[in-house]
Amino acid sequence: DTGVSQDPRHKITKRGQNVTFRCDPISEHNRLYWYRQTLGQGPEFLTYFQNEAQLEKSRLLSDRFSAERPKGSFSTLEIQRTEQGDSAMYLCASSLAGDGANVLTFGAGSRLTVL
Amino acid sequence: GDSVTQMEGPVTLSEEAFLTINCTYTATGYPSLFWYVQYPGEGLQLLLKATKADDKGSNKGFEATYRKETTSFHLEKGSVQVSDSAVYFCAPPNNFNKFYFGSGTKLNVKP
């Protein structure tokens, strides 16, 4: 297993454009999480899935953000009409549900720069 | 809601010095506690964990004991190395499915 993969690693876009990030979790992990991290800060929870169901969304997630996990495997995070304040590192993590749920395995992240 | 207070950085130490990074938390239940580490240019990775009160987690020479009476989970290492330079995150009680990460403490170890 190659761990959690995220793509692209870096995206530069102009304000107002849409961007999409993809996350491929560890294959046997049924939980998938999205976090956002800005410089000098810890990761902030955005949303998470158990299998294909999106179980929670943070209030930080505006209507411009949408996440999907259509088949319970990979996930996408789309940001519409990007703003400069969206510039951050978007982190994906996965875990097993149950006793092992507390251990998150993170991907390397997708860095978004909005000009 | 749950929150964590983590020692602010950056912390600069000489190689072989003793390290303590303080972390205290508020909790609404009986949590598991974690320290994650982020090396330069890499993603976060689990450093160690403790799953119940008085439990000690350890890994790579780092240790942390879950002190329920003081709601603390301080990270310690007896002799740091340059390769330990990273940002350390205290991850307090898991509200069942999401982690609340602290602000992180950047550690710089000088040779």
C-alpha cells in the first residue's frame, strides 16, 4: 500500500476559478477526512466520510466547498469561485472505523495558491 | 467543545538537550491522546499515542503520559537530535471522529 495519495500537490489558480483536489485513501480504510492548514497553524477539520456517506461538515466549509466520495474509495474536494482566503494546504487523511479510528494517516497535502 | 493549549514555539535547542513540549486539554469524556509530527516538506504522521489515563505512549525516544488529573499530555525526549527538527502537534480528545489539532510547536535543533 502506498499510503494516502493526494493530487495535485500544488495548484495555482486565479480568483474566481474552480479547483478540484483528489484523495486516494489507504484501500482498507473506510473513513476519510479533509483538513485545511494555513501557515503556522494546525490542521482545521473540514469534513469526513464513512464509506460514501458524508457524516459531518465543519461550519468553516462555506457553500463554495463541496466534497464527495461516490464509491466509498477516493474522494474529491471542489472549491468554486476561489478567493484569496482559500489559499492553504488541503490535507486528506484516512482511518479505519472502530478501535483504530483514532489513528489518522495523512497524505502529503495539496497546496492551493489563489492569485 | 474540546480544545487544546499547546506550548508556543519556536523552541530552539542544542543537540542532546532535554525536550519538553507542554500540552493541556479540555475533555468531555475519556479520550485517547496523540502527538503528531510534521517534518519539513512532509505530511503529518503519528508520533505516539496513549489510550487511557496513566498510559504512556512512546516512539523514537519520545514519551508522553496521559495525566487525567492534570488533563495534560506533555511530550518529552531526553536527548534531541537535529533530525527531530519538525513541528509537533498535540491532538486532544477525539470527539469520536474528528481531531482537534493544536497550533503546533516548531522545534529547531542545532548541531
